Amino acid sequence: MGSTNAMRVLGWKWGLLVQVLDIVKGIIAVVLATQIFNGTLPISNSTPFEDITVIKMIAGLSSVLGHIFSVFVNFKGGKGINTGAGFLLAIAPSEVGIAALLFILAVMLSGYISLGSIIAAIAIPLTLFIRHNVFNVDIPGYHTIVYFMIAVSIIVLLAHKTNIYRIIHGTENKFAKFQILKFGNKK
């Protein structure tokens, strides 16, 4: 499951298709939930957060968890990066853009897709925090979104725990074609 595995097994064209479909899955979850609930939670909201922001976060987080723990493959799935990127793109496009650039840079320097994904996952809540608190950018629903982004980042990091172990021990698979600087592990 996931675009990296599809790329390894089926080639870059199928990998790219899986990647696009996973991103769209995350976007659709947010857009549909927002439309279905018309911006209002179906239960009373006793939190200080806006209904629409809570709906987006629940829909997006559900799409990521559904991808990672897919019922179609015995609750095993991909790492949730592309689905998470899609849902976050619908909510925080600036943060996703910065994370995408960091992802590309990390992959080009290291050859590790997983390292790029981990860096991107950490970058999104960090970028959101910096934009709001340092640059005083008014981000609607910030006080809800930032906590959900941290939660999603933690989930992504946990989903990558074996990749982190392999990176530390030098056994993680590289995409040498994407790496512009060749150093370290030759895999």
C-alpha cells in the first residue's frame, strides 16, 4: 500500500497514480464532510473551537487513520503521508507547500522517501506555529488546527518507526535516482 511501494513494485507511473489518488482521498474527505454537515456539527459543540474546523479535522484525521489502518488489508496500510497531505492541503495550503519543498529537499539530499515524509510531517505544525505566532498571520481556526496537526504528525512518526530504525542503522532503502548528493549508505 502507498505510492512508494507502488513505485517500487509497479513503476513510477503507477506510483504517481497512487500518490495522486491518495492525495485526492484526503481532500475529498474534508470537502465532503464540510458539505454534508454544512459547517455545523450534528451534536452540540461544547469546545471553544469552530464547528467547521472541528469537522475538517475529524474528517481529515479519519482519512489518514483509514489509510494507515485499512479495513481492506487487515488494518495494515500505507504510512498516510499522501492522504495527510491531501487533507492538510484542503486546510492549510501554505504549510503543505513549505512541507512539500522540505520533503523534496530531504529526498534529493538523502535519497530516503521516508526521511522526507518525516521531515514534512514535523514541518507542518511547526510552520503553522511560526506563521501564526512569529509572523502574526491570522489563520482561521488556528487554535484547533495546530493541535490536530501535532496529532497527525505524531501518528505519521509512529507509522514510520521502522523506517526511523532503518535510517539510524543504515538499512533503509534509498531512491538513488532522486538523490543528487551521493554520500553515506549505498542502498
